[in-house]
Amino acid sequence: QVQLVESGGGLVQAGDSLRLSCAASGRSFSRSGMGWFRQAPGKEREFAAAINWSGTSTRDADSVKGRFTVSRDRAKNTVSLQMNSLQPEDTAVYYCAATRLPAQAMGAPDEYDYWGQGTQVTVSS
């Protein structure tokens, strides 16, 4: 059974940092594209960051560019999101996602096949 499990969320103050991790299991994800999305209350799920299957290419949403960094460990089937200079507008549930087939760093939710349950990130002002 394929599972993506996020961890590392929490309550922080503006300007703080958090590191989210996603552990994938149930199959090999070494050639999957991996992504992070987020959903704030009352808003649609939006793209945050993604990394391609080899870990050599990433893409970030404009809203997080320069503050968030996505990385992966293919051998361990994990993907991480380092979030610096967090702001209240970053408050959301953060989801990890993976593609079934080999992929580049994809920015649209419907390009992903597997999803985690999400982890809450709350940034107070």
C-alpha cells in the first residue's frame, strides 16, 4: 500500500523556520516527481515547490521563492521542504505528493497520483 506521511509541521512565529519531511513507502519513488502543495482555510490547494525525479531540477511558486527549498533523498524515499522567513500568509495544511511515472518538477495538482494526509503549519504574527 502506497503511503506518503508528512511530518514537521507546527506553530511558529513570523520569521521562524520549519522543515517538513515526507516519507514515502509501498513502492519505489526514486523516479517519481515529488511536490509540496498547501491549502489555507477557505482557499484552493496551491502549489508550493517541486523537485524532479533525479533531484537535479526544482521549481517554486512565486510566493515562496527565495524562502522555501525542496530537496529529496532518493535512496530513502524522502522529500523535504525547508521553510525560512515564515509569514502568517504561509499558514496552511501542507501536502506531499508524488507522481506514479518518472516526471520533472510538476506544478499542477492533477499531475500527481499519490498524496499524503497533510501537516498543519501555523505562523503567528
